[in-house]
Amino acid sequence: MPSVAALLAQMQTNPKSVRFADLERVYHAFFGETRRSGGSHRAYTMPWAGDPRVSIQDFHGEAKPYQVRQVLAAIDRLKEDEK
């Protein structure tokens, strides 16, 4: 099983071919559990108000590329806020 760092690097290189389970694992490593999971989307609580907000969707086992980019933007913001 690839590490979170390896998955993050893969996501940054190619956001179009990311498994949903991998995206969810990376998100959980940085932000914790879901705020709401029902229906087709999983919504997450962010440590800030406003964007980027994150809601991801399992689409036949794959993550949607725009949602991968949302997670990457949220991780970037988290890293900036920690400085």
C-alpha cells in the first residue's frame, strides 16, 4: 500500500487517474473524518471558513479530477496556514 506522501505526489502529477479510496485516504491524513457522508458525496469540515471547501464523490471507484484539485488546494492552504 503506497504511503500518503506517494499518493499525494501521484495526485499532483496526474489528477485524472486517482482512485477514490486513495483520495479519501490522503484527505483523512490531513483533515480527519468526514462531516457528512450520505448519498453519493462525502463532505468534510475545513479548519477555516470559506474556500477551498471539499466534497468528494465516488464515481465507479475513481475520484473526479476537479475534486482531486480541490483536495490539493485545501492541502496547500493548510500548509500555508501552518507557516
